[in-house]
Amino acid sequence: MKKSDSIDLTQPTRQSYTAILIIMYRLYKLLIRQLFPIILIVLLQGKLASSPWFIYGIITIASLASLYSIVAFFKYYFFIKNQKLIVNKGVFKNSVLEIPFDRIQSINFEQNLIHRIFKVVKLNIDTAGSAGNEIQLYALDQNLANELSEIILRNKKKSTTDEGVMDETPDERKIIFRLSLPQLIKVGITENHIRSGGVIIFFFFYIYDSLKDLGINVIEKSEQYAPMAEQLAQSLTLMALFVIFFAIVAFVISLVRTILNHYDLKMYRKANGFVVVSGLLNKKERAAKDDKVQIIKSSQNLLQRLSGIHELVIKQASSAIVSDVKSIKVVGLSGMDVSDTYRYVLKSSFKGLAQLNMKKVEFYYLFKKLYYSSLLFLPLILISGYNHRIDLLIYAFALYIIALIGSRLAYRKKRYGIGTSLVKIEGGVFGFNNQIVENYKIQSLKIKASFFQRRRGLCTLIIYTASGSMKIPDINEASALKAKKFLLYKIESSRKAWM
Amino acid sequence: MEFSNDIIDVSLLPSNENEVFTPLQKSYLKLRLISTTIVNLLIISALCVVVSIDIFNLPNFVVILLSSFVLIRLIWSYYKTIKAFHYKSYILREKDISYSSGWIWRSIITVPFNRVQHIQIDRGPLERKMDLARLKIFTAGGQSSDISIPGLRPSEALRIKKFIVSKTSDEEE
């Protein structure tokens, strides 16, 4: 392959000088996060902030951090030798990392604002192995990064001479899906705003806690304003206004977050995989090989259902299953886009998707949910009724009704289908979601039954894959055994590599 | 890659529902009882210390309550250990291995050999004393999808391990 010959990666190479800036930025960020409570107290207690010692302290810490970054930069270099990527690093203690190309799972590019200004990229190199075993090159010139990733991928291919379908040129990029600006805004509007609300609440609690740790009790301080606050609380209109304000803030936060994360989202085919690029300030590129994809999950919340857009999560096999790092999220897809993606990932199994015979789970699934929500809410309702707390009674009752309706909906939507080539499980309460896994990608199967399930001849089938598990709850034992038998046969007779 | 999508008669597939599972070694029950006893002794001695030193100034009824709770727990732990032991069993087939366990929450997990990542044999101090071993079979599906079969004879564990390894290397050829 022809490439500019000026790059010789067999020689120890340093990152681009921009890396100093980025290492420094990361270090400062870390310091600020760690020292946040102290900074807060200093700023709140005006006197300390103006004392010269404070400024000296800051200058010392800052210059030490800068020095550290510079040393870290010059001590960090990498090169290629014998099909291995070798990285030397460490400020106080030298460490050498050797990563054989075969072990490299994926190479992801990332660009935040600094990267974009200096036209460099960050490279995340993931290896198969325990978490924390990955390499980050904070800033590389674009050419160098491309060259490096190409060398690694090219040599990797040579060592794993399996399928012959790899002949496509790596540069052939076929756009599958592109998120337009109006669509993006639609995604932002239909986000789960309750989650953003949670973020706000969490943020307030965090500040409150940090202040309390430092001996500043917000409640005590605010007691001076208590009479006023009482008046405020009593006025219902103000309360309503507060709720509306809170809702607006939550809405704006999720909208902004969506735009930051998913701006100009593009999903395209590259060789035998997908690449998803998105982000406004932080541009991220994530890649997934078709073979590595284990579970594909598509979902819609209530708002998304109304506006007909889907969210897709492509889960890849990884060592750290619990972390979400290895899953790729794509938002704002239409039903067509989802089915297009399915077609690419599932390939020959795709036909099986339409032939699936979706079955319901047993009534016990609903019974269990109704039983537990009654167990939770009925005592609450009784107690508040007994104590003549009408307001609490109304809340408890309303929540109880919602829980009952939710249980009913969850039962109606829970369906599963086991086909010759794949398994699909549908679910959702107010929204809708489904998960698909190809049969030969299943790792192991478990049948589990509680005492209560056994009394009714029911059990739960759990399907384990290399990127998490899927559950089919409360089906009768005979059909679970049949399904297990069938899936085991499918796994054991398959010779396809599951990853 | 050839594509096939034949219809399969499920009733003809091999199954493990009627097959006989192999129980664990009897001495494993002994081991479980010993470790249960150790835990119980710890709890009882802690209780004795609390009551005799009387640092908390506990009223009598609390002492009685606590003691009866510990007593119930003691009986329960032995009962549970014995009960649960009888549900622990495994079955080795041509292409997979299953482990069944649980008395109240019963579960059977099956791992096909062509999904096994690695196998490990563990022997703790007590297990060494009683000539037992624990066979651990790891898959890529995470902790809860792995099989861990206790109460095997070391030679047995080694044989199973070798068998599975030979099967997995067959697959790769």
C-alpha cells in the first residue's frame, strides 16, 4: 500500500506536541474535581481567596502540574516491532506495554475541541483483556493516526486468515444513516427528560453534600430566610411555577446534551463493520465489526413512539461486559433505518426475523407484578387513609394506578420468539423495546425457577451472550426446556466464530 | 459461507431432561457442614461475648430474642446445607456440560463446549484435606454464566477438564 514514506513507525515516535496541552488539561480537570470542595469553601469565605498564600498555592500547584505534563509527554513514546505495538510511559516509574496486533480489538478515533483546533486525533486502542488494559494516545497527527491504525488492522488481517470477505477496500464508506438537524432536535425533544431531572437533583445533592462536608450547613444558613420560604411554599402558584421551571430546565438539559452528543451523527459501513461518528464539541468515532456484535437492542420511549423514531444500541463482545463503553448507540432512526441495520448485521439470519413466531409469557408474569405493587402501595394507601392524610392518599393512589396500568402494559408487550437463526425478546412498559441475538452467538443457557414458579410449572430462561444476558421470564417449563434444547443444538452444531 | 435453514423437529433433538445427573461426592456435604459449623461457631462466640461482657446493657428479652434467632439460624443453616446438597449435580454430555443447583431457587445452567473460554481447578485448604476439588468453567458471558462444580474428586475434575479441552480443540481444527 502506498502511503507517505516520511512516517516510520518502527522508530520510537512521540505524540503530537498538542498532547502536552491535552495531558495538562486532563490533569487540571482532575485536580479541580478533586479539590472542588476546597475551592468552593475558599470562594465562599471571601477572605481566604484574597490572601496571597492562596494565589501562591495555586501557582505552585499549576506549575507542578504543567511540569508533570511536559515530563509525561516526553516520556511517552511508542513504536512498532514484530507485529506488536510497544508503548513506553511513566513519569516516576517507567512502564513498557507490549500489545500484539492480534490482541487489539478495536481502534477508535476521538476529537474534542482542542483536537479539532490543532487538527489532531485521540486514539483509543482496546485490547482483549481485563479492563484498564487499553492504550490512549492523547494526540496524534491525523496522518500518523491513520497510518498507525491501518498498519495494525492490515497486519491483524494477515494473522487471522479466516473469511475471504475481507477484500473490500477499507476506505469504502457507505452511509447507512445520517441524522439531519430537524431530526436531531426531534430526538432531543423526545429524550427521557426524567433522567435529566435526575441529573439536576443529583447535582444539587452533590453540592449540598460537599458544602456539608466542609461544615457549611445549607439548611441552617437558609433558616434566616425561612419565614419568606414558608410564605412561598404556601402559595401554590409559586409551587406550580417551580415545577414548570424544573421541567423546563430538565428539558433544556436533555436537549443540549442530545445535541452535544449526537450532532451530525453518521453511521456508515466500513469493510465488515459499522462506524458511527457524532458529536458537536467532542467528535467521537466508534467502530464495530459485524462479527463482534452480539445483541442489538432497539427501543422507543413513549415520546419517541409518538414521533416514530427509534434508538439502537449495538452491543459488542468485550471483556468488561458490565461497562457500556463497548456498546454503540445510534439515535433518531426511522423504522426503515433500523431494519436496514438489522439486514447488515444479521446478514443471512435477517430473513428469519420476519418469520419469527412471537409468543406471550404466562399470566403469572402479570400476577407477580400486580402482587408486588399491591404489596407496596396498599399498606401506604391504608396508612394514609387511616391518618386522614388525604394528600398522601391521592399520591399513593395515583402511583398505585400507574403501577397497575404499567404492569398490564408490561405483560401485554412481553413477547419472545425463538427462530431457526435468532432469538428476539420484546418488552417495554410505556415505551417499546426489543433485543435480538443470533443463536450461534449465545454463550450459555440457564433455566431458573423459584419456589412459586415451580408450583405453577413455570420457569425463567436466561440467555447469556458475550455482551450481557437476556431473560425470558415466566414461561412454562416444557416450552423452556424445548427452547433450551433447540438453542443448544443450534450452538453446538454451529461452526461459525461467534466473535 | 453456505446458508442452510432447514426445519428441525425439536422432538428429535438430544435433550437432558430425562438424563440422570451425577451427584457430588458425599464428602462435599461433610465439607459444607464443617464450614457451616465454623460460621455458626463464630456467630455463637460473638453472641456469647456480647452477652457476657454486657457492654450494650441489653435487656433480658433482647438477649432471649437474639439467642433464639441465632438458634433458629443454626438449625436452618444445617437444614439448608443438607437440602441444597441433594440438588447439586452435574451432567456431562458429548457436547456440553450442565450443572444443576438450588433448593428454593432451582437452576440448571448448560455450557456448550464450543463456548468454553478456559477451565480452572480450585482446591482450598479444606478441600485438599478432604480430597476434593472444584471445577470452574468460564465462558465469555460473564460471571453468572460460568459454571463452578464443587465436590469432585481431583482426578475426576482433571478428567473432565481434559475431556472438555480435547473437545474444544477438536472444534478449532
